[in-house]
Amino acid sequence: MNMDDALATFFAESRELLEQMETSLLGIGQENDTTETVGAIFRAAHTIKGSAGLFGLDDVVSFTHVVESVLDVVRDGRLAIDEPMVTLLLACGDHIGALLDALETNPGQRDESLIERGAPLTAQLRAYLGTGLVAADEPQAPFERMGGINPCEKDLWHISVRFGADVLRNGMDPLSFIRYLGTLGTVTGIVTLTDALPAAEAMDPESNYLGFQIAFRSQAEKAAIEGVFDFVLDDCTLNILPPNSRTGDYIELIRSMPEESARLGEMLVRCGSLTAKELAAALLVQEQRHPEIIPIGSILVEQGSVAAPVVAAALEKQKRVKENKAQESQSIRIDAEKLDQLINMIGELIIASAGANVIARKSRNIELQECHSTLSGLVERVRDSALQLRMVKIGATFNRFQRVVHDVSREIGKDIVLVVNGEDTELDKTVVEKIGDPLTHLVRNAMDHGIDSAELRAKRGKPAQGTVSLNAYHDSGSIVIEVSDDGGGLDREKILAKALERGLIEPGRVLTEAETCALIFEPGFSTAEQVTNLSGRGVGMDVVKRNIVALRGTVDIASQPGVGTTVTVRLPLTLAIINGFQVGVGKSVFVVPLDMVDECVEFTSDSGHDYTDLRGQVLPFIRLRELFEVPGAAGTRQNIVVVKHAGQKFGLVVDTLMGEAQTVIKPLSRMFSQVKGISGSSILGSGDVALILDVPALMEEAQFPVTHTPQLA
Amino acid sequence: MNAVAPTPPHLPTVVASTMPAMRAEPTQYLTFQLAGESFAIGILSIKEIIEYHALTEVPMMPSCVRGVINLRGAVVPVLDLPARFGRPSSEVTKRTCIVIVEIEAAGERQVIGVIVDAVNEVLDIDATDIEPPPNFGANIRADFIQGMGKVKGKFVILLNVHQVLSINDLQAAGAAVSKDVLSLN
């Protein structure tokens, strides 16, 4: 039986639950009515404990159990949740995460030192529980009977469970459930129902045909016993009869499984839940009343049995649980690799479609062309949907920073709050993963260097609580993330002084505001007098810049002394397939990403300088023929493609405009990585290769020509 | 072409002055013509040979990088070997082909094409028939030559593809060119 998949899912889901716990704990400070949140935190801990129990991860279970007990006390209203408890619970969440990590990398091994680290946390948790409150049953110790009471049927439950055919395929092992039951009590008798097993040839080893009748002695509540089977509630038919059930209940049980009524009675007897006499008596009663089958309900009501409402209540609960599960499971986990494959194939589809398009146009067959345009439209929609699949909201990443801000503000003793905007902005999954570290660094910098101390803030008339804000939005084909703070801003003098000291600039050189700010991205640069373990070593900002440039993005800083600083990160939204605008220069075809194209105008009178008049505005342009050294003379009728990036417009002078086309981006070999202005290549419908222009790089090169000497390998 | 061993040939990137007798020697070489001279490359690096067809030029690259082609959906750079060796390029004739070579460098597999004037045959050259390269006189950078093979009384220059097609080299050369070009703007 392959438990690995189920285990992997367990780890992933538990991590999600831990994240939810953390978010809820951090938010609890601001809330007036905390009952809902506390309930959510409790449920998260409870689910982790339960799932861990199914896999036999005892260490996790025992630790989480104490956490759960404390949360239970809070939930009941006997304890209020306060700052120190939040910090303690956050630390416990971390510890559970660490335990899970250790188990994932070294399954089956106990990390003693790690477990010891949990001991002080457990001690603190128990302090909350105090002496008067009894912690619920420790699942590790076998359940002890209270002496003196005759253990007869007082707490003897009868559980009838028939696991669905797919339970093995879903990664659940029926045995593990029974094992877990054993932690809540003792299984005194068990009978396996094998009547559904087909002949050996017809049997599918991956399907489950078994059911179990279990006699179970326990003092746990019915909800707890039902909770054991939480994971398979959809898949199995489960009946739990509480102790002291009347025989009528057993009748109902029997009736509810008509196909095996006779044998069921025998099994009940064998389990010890019923005695043979009771069973016979019950059946006799029924037979005597009416020859046909009487609705069980009436018998039970007559007998004054409580079973009906009890069972009805249980059924209701099951239904509600199923509804909840249905709502939660609106999302599916998919392997990222499968998505990549899908997108690759769609890329090929687009190329093939473009090829067919070219031929359709050449053939001059109207029907074929119409048909083909329908096809192209559909392919475009499929492409858009597929790309959307990889898009993830940045909100999850932003909310991780709540924890960072919470911890760091405590560490450095400043009161800082994090404000988040634009959480619904979506990015490609890989970009979201890679942007996490640089953003963390920027946030920490903002807190450590940016936000001024409380006295300074009071002097400057700012509110005592500092604000770091994160904002994300889309802008013409890029996604923009801003990290701003309302602290002291960048100290120009200090930066210039430090740069002079390090020899980064020559003395006497005058730098603009932007250039001064850009200095802090130099490797090893820092104006901090002391190095804290947070920052100041001068390692961070250039790593941040490098990581962002590796994602083909840009990073800028704007700052006002005394008011605050804003770091703006721009990342391209583009993935493998973009809408492109093809232009021709000489014999070469280049592609401009369509979302950067603003308009096209004719290129009139070449006056010699590199700017022109665009409806009254000055439009600088780059002559691509010159830039790329395309052989041949320029044509008589040239065109300017006006492109827009980061709020600035400029033009590209080209020969011919060839129109829009979907473009599959094929990466260029690494040997072309130094070519500024080309970001990739694409295959046209004709089979030729077109180069994709890197508009931001072109703009940067035109404005700030690189002056430092090239390094030859 | 691609028949034989699954492991890539362990070719030394710096040509040793003594005979490298220890490595798993590929004894089959593809010989071809470049500007009248015969060269050869071990066949284990060769993926395929295709006809010469229109290249797409890539601006701001050194002249030895002629451009890129579309190889069944992948964009493959194509090198001009004479230019790489510092000689004038040859004209394109009907016998001109592109030899697609696959090398592994720094953990990455790179597929690169080279233009050749004409492709000759696949020869078996025994290890004993390979002489160490001359220190000078071949008009090519010494580290490009893996050895000199003796075939029918004549010498064939065995190329060290890892050096000839070294990405780092080409990348740096590209950097130099592009900096020059852009600083003029």
C-alpha cells in the first residue's frame, strides 16, 4: 500500500494549516470578537493532530495535543488570549513545523534534540492549563479503566464501517483507522466483512472490498469516534451505535444494510455487541408485529428509544461535514511539471497554427481562411486559460510578511505595522517564489534603516507607530511591487560620503538624486554604523538587485528625507507566450511585445537628430538599423513604433510594420546573454526565427550608455 | 551518428602535451572541409547534419556567430568556424552544410551548429594514429586542437569542440562587441 502520496499530502496540508494558524494568531490582536478566529486556530491544531495520529507520528501528536488543550481552554472562554500567549503559540507553530520538516526529511527517525526543544514550550503551555483543569486524554498512554465500575456494556460502542471501493486509491489504509481507534479506547472485538470480495480473477488489488464490525470500548464521545473516520466519511458507510443502545438500534443497523441482514446479526453476536438472545428477541418482536417490514423508526419511538433523534442528529452532522468538505475542495493540487508540459504543448500549437495561417492566406481560399481564423481565436483563448493556471495571487506572499514585521519589530524595539495593498494582483508562480527573498530583505531594510526611532518620530511630528506598506499592481505589461516606509528617507549626504570613502565615485562629482539612490545597490555598500544581525553588513541590496535582474525586472528607489522611502520593483508578466508586434528592418524580423506598443506613426523628414514631434510632445527614438548594424540602406518610407515603458515613451525606427501575431518565446542560448536589447527569440509561422526586442534594456542603454570596461573571461 | 556509448566523451579542455591515453577514446570521427583544410570532430558530440538554409542574424555578436536557425522548434545558434579561427569566411556553395553539435559544459547541455564547406566521411582513427598538436604553425589557437590524426598519409586536425564552442568564450566576445557598439550611440 503506497502511503507516500498520502504522507506527502499530509505534510503539504499541515503546512498550510500552520500558515493559517500563524495568520490568525497575528490578526487576533486587532479583533474585538475573537471567538471565530480562536475556533479556526483550534480546528487547525486539531486537524494536524488527528492527521498525524493516522500516520502514527506520535511526537507531533503529543506536542500538538498540549497546544490543542490550551486552545480548547481559550475557546471555552476560561482563558483570554493575550500577547505573551500569541507569541508562545507562534513559537509552538514553528516547533510543529520543525517537527514536520524533520519527519519529512528523515522519516521514521526521532530527532531527540528537536524534541527537547519542545519541552520548554510544553512547560509554558501546561502553565496555562494550570492544576485545576484536566487535560483531555493523552493519546499516547493506553487508556486506563477507572477501577470499580463493572466494565460491561457501559461504554461499549458498536461501530459498523464499510469502506468504499476507492479508499485504497485515495491513499487511506483501513487498518490505520482501526489503529487510531485504538488510541481512543480498546477494540474488544472485530469482524471483517468479506462478502463483497469477488472471485480471485475478478478482484482488483487496488480496490477495497472490506468492511468491519467493531466492538469498541471507550469513554470518548461519539463525535470523537466519528472524527476518527473524518477522512473517509465520503467514501464509507459508517454506523456508530453508542453504548446501551437498544436492540432496536441494532435492528436499524441491520435494516440499513439489507444485503447482509442475516449475516450482520450473526456478526453482531460474534462481536459481543449483542447477545444471541437479544438478537433473537428483537427479530421476533418485529416478526410478531407485522409480517412486512415495519419502519424501524416506529419501533424505536414506541420503545421510547433515543436512538432515532441521536441517529438523525448524527446524519445531519455528516451531511454538514460533507458540505463543508465540498466547499473547501474547490481547488485542486497539480504538479507544476504538468502545467509546464501543457504550456509547452500550447506553444507548439500556436506555432503550428501560425504556419497554417500563412498557408491559408496564400491559398486565397475564403472558407479556409474563415475556418482558420476561428481556429486561431480558439487557440488564443486556450493559451490565455493555460497561462492563467500558473498565476498565483501575491497576497499569500505579502501576508507572510506580517510575521516578519511582527518578529522584527519586537527584535529592534520599534512599533511598526504592515499595511498591504493589491493582494489580488496575480503573478506567475515561479516569479512569486523567487521574489519572496528579495522582498523580505527590502522589508527588513525598511524596518531597520528606514523607520526612525520613536524619539525622532515624535520630534518630526509623525505618529508613534511606523508604517511599512506593500503595494502591487499591473502596469503596461509589468507587475509593479512597491515597498515603502514613512521613516527618515535616504540620507544623501551620508551616502555620498560613504561612496567617496569607498572610492565608488570621484571627489567633486555631482550626482543626481536618482544616481545617489542607485549607489546603495553597489556591492558591499552600507551607511550603517553598526552591523546588526539584521542588516548593515552591506550584503543585501546588491543581492536583491541581482535577483530581480535575473527575473528580467528592474528596481528603483525614490526617497524624501524626513518623509520616507519607496522601493519600486518592476517584473515582466510575460511567460512563454506573448502577443507580439512584428516589424521588419532590412531582411530581419523583430518582435516587439504588444503590451508595450502604444502606436505606430510614419517616420517623416529625417532631420538628423534623434527625436521627433509627436502631436506636440517630444519623442526620442532609436534607429534600429543603426543599433543592430543591419546591412543595407534604409528604405524611403520608414515607420516609428512608439513604445511605452515605466511611464516613458520613445520610438523605434523600423522599415516595415508587419502586424500582430502570437509569439512563442524561445530562449536564446547563453552566448547571447550579453546582447542588450534582445530578450529572446521566436519562431514565425514561416519557420524563420525572429528576435524579440527587450524594450526596457533598449531604453536603459539609450539613456545610460554603459561606461565601465568590459570584462573578458 | 548517435549510435554508441551513453556517456559523453571526457575530452580534456586544456590540451595535454602528452598523449591522453586514459580517456574513453571515441575512435570514429566525422571529417569535413573548411577552406581547403580537413578537420574532424568525434562523432559522439554530433547530433545531426542538416542542409544550409537561411539564418537569422543576431546583431551585436562577433562575426564568428553567424546567427540562429529553427531546428524543429528549437532556436539553435550557428557558428562560422573559419571566423572563429580568425580566418576569412568561405562562400556558401551547394555542398555547404550545418553540423549540429551537442556539448555539455558547466552542467548544461548546449546545442550549437557549425557551418562547414563540405562533409566528407566518418573515419576510424586509432589512438595510435593521433599525434599531439603542434605548439604553433597550424594557424589556429592551440587549445582548439585536440590532436592531429593521420589519415591516408595526410594530417587531419581533430577539433576540441568544448574549447571551440565554449560558451563562456563566445559570451565574453559578445560582451565586448556589444559594449563597443552601444557606446557609440
